[in-house]
Amino acid sequence: MPAMSSFLVEVSAEEIRRERRKARDLRATQWWKRKRAAGVCHHCGGKFAVEELTMDHLVPIVRGGKSTKGNVAPSCKACNTARKHDLPFPTSA
């Protein structure tokens, strides 16, 4: 099996705008409000005030990720910032 030294997907500026718009809409839903209400960061497991949690795309939009319920999780700002555009799985062998 070949090593995946990189995971590159070309994503247009328009696709990024569209997914960010979808993310804004998703943040306004009761589903997201309930998900965030637990106050737990998906990555570190820390407990935070609701206002301190952000929406993190597990597969980032710039890497081809979508703004769907299966691809977003509550994240503390520190974890979200540390991940930047990293994928949730190793990309090199």
C-alpha cells in the first residue's frame, strides 16, 4: 500500500464560501446547540462553558470536508487552533 505523504484536494474559493455558509446555518440549529450544550471538547475531552466551544470540521473545509453533522464537532479554541488544517488521521507512514 503506498504511503500517503499528503492528502491534497483542490477546493475552489466558491466551495469554501458555500461550506462556511452551511456551517453558519448549522450553528443556528437545535442539533448543534444540543451538541455543544454538553460543554465537552471532542479532542481533549475537557469541560468548557458553551461560549468557549467552537465548531471544528474534522476533515477541514480546505481539505475537502463538508459542513455536515457527521463532520463537525465541538472543540475548545486551543484544540481547534492547534489542529488548523490537520486531518483526523495520520497522512504519512
